[in-house]
Amino acid sequence: MKVGTNAAVFVLFFGMALLEAFQEGNWIKAALWLTIGFVFLLGDNIKPKPKTESD
């Protein structure tokens, strides 16, 4: 798994989620932030399909 710039965004969102959960006890909002960060992490690892000449 290659670590790219979106991994840093994931770490930021993960940190925000943890702070939110521990400070305010709002675990649903923390889960939302964590999910958004996970989407950025997936964006780093999903490679677009190579285009063929017929496309």
C-alpha cells in the first residue's frame, strides 16, 4: 500500500474524530469525520483503470 497525500488528510480527519469523541462524547459525529477521512485514504489507493483505444 502506497502512502500518498491523502493519507495525511486521513490522519487529520482521524485526529479530529478522536478529539470530537473524547471532548464532547459525540461518537456519531466522530464516526462521520472518520468516514470522510477513510474516503480520502481510499482515494489514494484506488487506481483508475487504464483506457483502451476503444474507449
